[in-house]
Amino acid sequence: MRKMKPKARNLNIELLRCVAILSIALFHTFVPYFNALAYGAAAPGINTAMKGSFIALFSMGLINFLGSTGNFIFYMISGFFLIPHAIREEGRGFWQKQVRSVARRCIVIVGSVIVFALLTVFLHFVCRMPSAKLGGIRWLGGDLEFIWLYLLFCALAPFAALVQSKWGKGWGVLLSLLIVLTFACNAFIAFFSQGGVNHALDGWRKIMSALTYFWGFCLAGLAGEKGWSRNRKGAKEIFLVCIFSALITTFVCAAAQSWKMAGELSFKSTSLISFGIAFSLLMLSASSERKNEEFKSGRAIAFFANGILGFYIFQSMLTSFWHLLIFPVINSLSMPGFFPFIALLIFASLLTFIYTLVLSALGSWVRLPLLAAGSRLLKS
């Protein structure tokens, strides 16, 4: 029997997935320290020597932007492919195809959560490794809000595709208006209604986060169908404007030692700058297709990129374990001055990179059999 060759994938997009993984990982490594210094959040053994450091605030503010950008990339790449794919399947049997497609993704997402939850419980009780707080269900619910939102967006993709297909230009105009209004609200939150570090799941800021992620998902779907990635010059301009905005705003906050404002400007989906960076990077990546099979490293890059879902699930469940390992490193290196902080940043980033590779590999190994199982189950 002839073995089917795996579908060639755009190496640029796969690299962008890897950028998203590492950006999110770096953000989660440093966020307890940033929150402690910006909002006075409780964190064990924080070395306050960094409080007055320009380079510390400047670097951590940029890392916050990286984390926000990584989140947007995750959703935008999915919208870029899912919505145009659904539009191409319009016609007879549309809903049957979409139900099967969504069901297959649900199997992968929910299956991944179950597998990593079982592994987390095993590590917690058998290996005595601190991990998630297993006393309740928050570690499977609110702590995985990012994953459950992704599941919801996958389910909504066929509806977004129908609206985009039937409404034409009207949908683009409405979506632009919704994005403008949403970020206007986000700006109000950032400048006038800061909520500190404890952002409740049902709070105003979290709701706006979900909305902004969804508009990014839909905008990427519109861009994918209309071929906006062909406008490489426009994407470069957006990217440069957003990068300079991130550098300038972070520099000003660092010079003024305004930790709190640096946090508000770069907080997840309330960051218009991160939204613009993610969207422009996606357009630039999609504008030049390089197939994995053309490069020796392509298969390895695709392997780790496929682990982004599993990485996000498992790193959320292992947060306390990771911080138990990384906190002493950051604390021991946290001293005032330029060179000590650069040494801290390099060493902590290297450890984060290794940690990211391990979790991404696990995520990819779990994803592949789940995809195969989902396909077999839906065909039976």
C-alpha cells in the first residue's frame, strides 16, 4: 500500500508558531516578578533591587509585549486557515463537513487536556512534584481559559465563514468598527480603570480580552481569504510602526519608572501594539511560502510548532513547578546594574528555551496520535 506523504507546510508560518511558543514561555517566566514590582503582587523571595532599574523595567516591559504578541499569533494563525477553508467548502454538505472538522479539533483539544491532566496528577502525587492546585477545578477551568476560548473559536469558525462569505465588504467594515470600539474600551481600561494584577475571569478586562482575541481571529480569516498577505509593503509598515511604538512607550515608562503603566500598556489583548505586531508578522510570514520539505530543519521546526497547543496546556498546569525552579535563579542574579540584569536575562531565557523545547515536544507527541484517533473515530 502506498504511503501518503504529509502535506507540505509553509515553514515561515511554522517558525511563527515557534516564536509564539517561546514568547509566551518567556512572558510566564518573568510575569511573577513584573507583577510583584508593578502591582505589589505576592511572590516568594522577590529581590526588590530591580525596582529602580531602568534596564529591568525596559526589558520586562518588552517581554510583556512578547507574551501578548504570542497569544495573538496563536489565534490569528488559526483564523487565517480555518475561516478561508470553511468558505471553500460552502455548498452541499457544508454543515456535515464543518461538524466533522470541529469535532476532530475538539477531540484533539479536549484529549490533550485529559492527557496532560493525568500526567500532571501523576507527577504531583507519584513524583512529589509541585504542580497545579489540585484541590479544585480551577486548574482545568479558569487557568485554561486560553484553551477553552480556542475551542470556542474553532466551533464559531464556520459561522464566521458564512458571515464573511455572504456579507462581503459589509463584514470588513463592521469588523473594522468592532476592532476600533474594542480597543477604545481597552485604552480606557489601561489609562483610567487599571485593575491591578488580579483580573477576575468574569471581569471587564477578561471579557474584553476574549473579544479582542476573537476579532483578531476573524480579521486573520478575512486576510487569508482576501489575500492581504500579498501587500508585503503594507505589512512591513505596520510592523515597523508597532515595533517603534513598543520601544518608545516602554522606554518612556522605564525612564519614568512607571512599572504599572508599562504593565497596563502591554497587558495581553488590551495591547493594540501587540495586536498590530502579531497581524503584520502573520502577513509577512504568509507572503513568502517556503515548504518544510525544502529545508533539512523544516521537519524539526514543524514538529515543535505542532506542540503549541500541548505546550500551553502543560505549562499552565506546571506553573508552580516551573517557578519553583526558575525563582531561585532569578533571585540569585537580581542585582542592580546593566550587566547583572543582562546576565540574568540571558541565563533565565536559556533555561526557558530548554523548558519550552521539552514541553513542545511532549505537546507534539500527544497531538499526533490524537489527530489520528480523531480521524479514525469520525470515519467509523
